[in-house]
Amino acid sequence: MSVPRYWREEVPRYRLLGKVCAGCGAKFFPARPVCTECGSTEFKDHKLAEVGEVVTWTVVRNPPPGFEKYKPYVVALIELEDGMRLLSQVVDVDPEEVQKGMRVEAVFRRVKEDGKAGIIQYGYKFRPVVE
Amino acid sequence: MKTARQVGIVGYGAYVPIYRLEASEVNRVWGGDGAPVEEKSVVAPDEDTVTISVEAAKQAVRRSGIDPSEIGAVYVGTESKPYAVKPSGTIVAEAIGATPNVSTADIEFACKAGTEAMQNCIGLVGSGMQRYAMAIGADTAQGRPADALEYTAACGGAAFIFADRSADTVAYLEASYSYVTDTPDFWRRSKEMYPRHGSRFTGAPAYFKHIQGAAKGLLEETGYKPEDFNWAVFHQPNTKFPIRVGRGLGFTMDQINPGLVAPKIGNTYAGSTPIGLAATLDIAEPGDKIFAVSYGSGSGSDAFIFTVQEAITEKRGGPKLVSFIDRKKYVDYATYLRFRGQIIQ
Ligand SMILES: [Zn+2]
């Protein structure tokens, strides 16, 4: 990801900030320019819930470039408490420990590094809920 | 030192990563028999001082109940910044929603950087310049393989949001004190990967002298005696030092124990005293008095006296530090090196 694009998308990724359609109330993460439900182009900020559960998942053993140091890692479809769904890495867990319905919470982590000299990209991941 | 306006802590949080390296594992590899701590915390490959700071900061914001956009200062005390040039505080402030009307900086003073950030924030609020100011002490400390510091150099951090003393603050500051001299006990030159230390020179003329200097100075200034406190926290480079310095000053193990986390997590450097203070707030009751003294090589100490308030009982919800300490996965020495990026590829 280029530095300008990372910077533009930083706040939504840092804070799990989506959009809610002013016309019909549909929620989007990441944001879209036009509502896919009603065609409206007016949106307000929508803070996503930070707790949810694992719906389904996969273990990535042959990651794309830039993610090698995290392998093997878990990528899961997560349903948040506000009904939104998103894909995220699940960390602080061994792949064999992941279960359907596992309660997870958002954390702020390094997502990717642009080599040793480039920018460090931060964003959300999820981990099993710490009680 | 006392502030013009009374200052308190309105929210706090502390975090320790999930991975642990046992002293016995270091001994297995290097043939030693030391155990200055039982085990130390180790970051995951996707964690650093910024992510640790955000974790502690988010807890502090949640517990404070304040709107993060009202936080006017975010100071990160650390000696392990992810970038040599680019402030960690900018990333932390953006992540918690404190930008753009905020002052941020990274503060350096070896293991005392976190409490130095606290002193700065106390000054900002105590002078009326800021309504809310957040101080963070966090590190991902590294020791040279086979060096004595490898047993203890650990990862973690804590965050405190300072505000005017009110019914919303969980503890208020009675007074603080700083004690600094030029003492070359530990250093790292620019572009060097690991620090060097003056071996035996780290004890009496460094750690003990400065903690005693700050502690005695603050006790003298306030007229308190060690027995006036319920709890005491001292910088924890290992298990022995905080016990020896605390008892030498007249404190008891009962006062020291709740904040003594080094045996289970190691020395979290700039996070050490802040984490010890957070662990103590986790168990303290309204009216309790807490004495806390940091130490940073180079050298200096900051000492604080906090009195716990009623709000503590309802404003420490969510996981406490002990949940993060007890949540752990052990790694072997090779995995530890891989996580810390110390294997040449
Ligand atoms: Zn719509």
C-alpha cells in the first residue's frame, strides 16, 4: 500500500470507523462512495463495535509478500456485536485453538512493514477477549 | 513539588503481551544458572511500543469515561521507539481519537521516561494549560544475547490520564519529586543495537542512590513516614532490587508486594514503575496512600505520592493487569529470537 493511501485510510483502520447511510441506515466498513442499498451518497460516521465472534476462518501458511513474518496466521470472518461483519487477522492464538463462536475483541497492531526503511502500517486485528 | 491546582488520575490502563520467556530457557541455551526474574514478557511479531501504548491508552480512555478528543496532551515515555524519527505519540493520539488539538512528544530517559511523561502531564494540568493530559510509559526492551539483561529486558506499558482533582478522579497527587545526576551506568550509542552497562556500577551509585535520593526528598518535603503508606512501588529491573531499596527505606513486603510484577513479567523499562502503579491501583481502596519511585539510568528518579479516591471502585472495570499477566504462552529461545527479529535471514 502506498504511503498516501495508507494515510488516507488511517483513521478508519485505527479506530474501526465505518459509515452509516443517511438515507436508509445501511452500515458500511470500509466506507463506500454510494450506498449499495438505496443509492444515497450521504453518510455519517459509524463507530463499529470492538467485540464480536468468529463466524469462519482459515489459516494462512503461504502469505502474500510483506506478511511472511507472521505465518502461520489466522484470518477470520468476524461478526461484531452491532451486526457488522469484517475480515481480520486473529492474533494471540494458536491456529488450532480457533473455534466458531470464539469471542474476540479489536486490538491495534502492526499490519505490514514496507521493508526495514519504509513506513510501518498499523491497523486493527482481533484477539480472544481478555476478561 | 506541588501543583498550583490539584491534579488527579481520571483513568488508567496497563498492558503486557501474551508471550513469556522463562529464565530457565535462557540458562538452557547459554549454560547459565541465573534467575533475576522467573520469566519475562515478549512482544508478538506485530507488536511494538506504539501498539502497547495504544492498548494501555484505550483502557485508560474507556475507564475515564471522557471524550478522547478532549485529551490535550499525549506523551510517550520510551527508549524503544519504532521509528528513529517520527513521534510515537502521533500514532497513539490518532488511534485513540485525540487528534488534532493535542500536544504530543516522545520522552526519553531510559527506564524513567514513563514517569518523566507523568511529571510533564501533571505540570500541564496543574498549571491549567490542559484539561486532560495522558502520560504513557512503554517499552519493548532488548538485551544482548547471553548478557545479564537478556533474562529481564521485557515488554509492556501503562497509561494515565491526568485531570483536575474531582469526584471523577480515582487518585489525586499529593506531591512529586525528581532527583537526577550524570551517572554513566547504562547507555546505548546511536545506531548500536544493544545497550551497554557498567556492570557492578548499576547498583549502589546508580539505582540505590537515586531512588533513595528521590524517596527521602519527597518524604522530607511532605513530612510522611514509610508507615503512613498502604502501598509502595519501586522501579523493578529484577526481583531483588525493589525489595532491597524498599526495605532499606523502611517499607515492608506487604506494602511492596501488590506492585511487584517483575518476577512474572521482567523489567518493562519505561513501563516498569507505571505498570507497578497500575497493579497497585487495581487492588487499592479509597483513602489508601501510594508511594511510587521510578529509576532511569543516566541517572535519575521520580517519586510520587497518590491518595486513592472513592471513584476507584467504579472506574477500574474491564480486565485488570493480573488478567494480562496470567494470560500467557511460553516461547522457546529460538521463537523468542524470531519474534524479536534477531535471526539473520
Ligand atoms: Zn442507503
